[in-house]
Amino acid sequence: MGLVVLVRVQVLVGFGVYGVFWGTWGALVPEIQRRAGVDDGELGVAVLMIGFGALGSMRPAGAAVDRFGRSAVAVIVLLMAVAAPRPGRDWRRAPVTNRPLLALGALCALAYLVENAWQSWSAVILRSVFHTGSGAAAAGPVVFAASAAVGRLAGHGLTARLPQRHLLALGAAVAAVGTLAAALAPGVRSMLVGLVVAGLGTSVCAPTVLSLAGERARPEGRSSAVAVVASLGYGGCLLGPAVVGLTASAAGLRAALCGVAAVAAALALAALLPGPLTADAEG
């Protein structure tokens, strides 16, 4: 029992450290934009560059964990810092061409798009639309991240009460409402309230999709299946901020974020349709 508690604490601390990093990045985005002298479209393209290294590491990392267990994680972190995966090596224990995995990956991409759009742009809209100072603008990603953390803790309890597809639909619907409210908010306080709602909703979406991928995979290929879905989903994490930036250049930041609300609504509808959420993740 003590070992189980220790492992859980290690996982929570690890994610907490990552959250500190990501929250700090989100708060610094407006200042980076100002110093670089770039518009919203150029900033969106720049943000697209962040995840290329992570995208290349997800598949081999999942396969290595399947083969070597948790001890592979530390080695993977070191190796991925200095080298890409070896060409020609067969990591395909969970084929990318598997249709349920592709579908789950698409749903995961929608979830990450909504989540990362607010993480990357909430401080920018506070600064550029509401003309807050740097300190107040930093409240955007902080509030969003905090509400997402609370939502993930609460969502863990909801998994025992709701079917996962219903939990995904509920979370995405809440995210759509919160995103629309924040995008159209008349003032800073109402926007922050919208961010809280959006954070609570998005918090359960990607974890639910990843959990489905793991549950529906064979035990020997579980980590690989989750890595495939996460890799495909990460495309939404990469493209989301860039798409918001490019749309904002053409139609304004509020309109771009209303589009993000539409993506969340589409995810809610997709969760209720039969298909990837009821199919096997490996076939």
C-alpha cells in the first residue's frame, strides 16, 4: 500500500512540475509577442514549433514502456533530448492505420485544440482586448490551469458514475459554453468566469479519450495504443494556437475563439455518436 501511495505522489509531483512550466509559459506569451514585434498570425505560427520534438517522441516512448516498463521512462527522457528515433525500427505494436485508433486520435486532437487554445491565448486576449497589464494578463492561463486541475480531480470521481462517452460529451459541452462565454465576455471578470467553466469542461476530455484507448487495447500493446492516440491528438495541441492566431489575423481574436467553442461543441456531438468510443482500439 505504501508503494502505491509513493508512486501516486511521484506522478502527481511530476505533472505538477510540468504544470508550473506550462503555466509560466502561458503567462509569458504576451510579453514574448511584444518583444518579438509579431502579430497574432505570426505568433500562432511560432507556437506551432513548440511540440515537434514531443510529437516525434510519443510513439517510441509508448512502445518502450510496453517492452521495458516504467524503468524506461528516465532513459527515454535522456535519449529523446539528444536523438530522434532510429530510422527503420519497428515500433508498430499498435498500428497507426487501425481505424478506431485514428478516430480516437481525431477526438483527442479536438480536445487538445480547445485546451491549448486557451492556455496559449488567454493572456493575449486579456492584454490586447481588455488592455490589462502583464500581471493581470497572467491571470488568464493561471485561472484556466487551476480550474482544469480541479476538474481533473473531480472528473476522476465522475468516471465511476458516468459512462466514459457521456463524461466526454458533458465535458466538451461545458467547455463549449465556457469558451463562448469567455470569447464574448464584456469585461475581465466575466471572461475569467468563462475561463473557469472552459477549464472545468476541457479537463476531462483528453484524459477520457486516452483512457478509452488504453482500456480497449490488448494488455501487451496498451502503452503503444495510448501513444498512438496521444501522438495524433497532439496535432490538435500543435495546430490549435496557430489556427487561432491565423484566424485572429483575418477576423479578430474574439471570432477565432468563438471558432474554438464550435470545435468543443463538435467534440460533444461526436462523443454521443456510435463508433470509436465503442470499438476496439486494436483489431
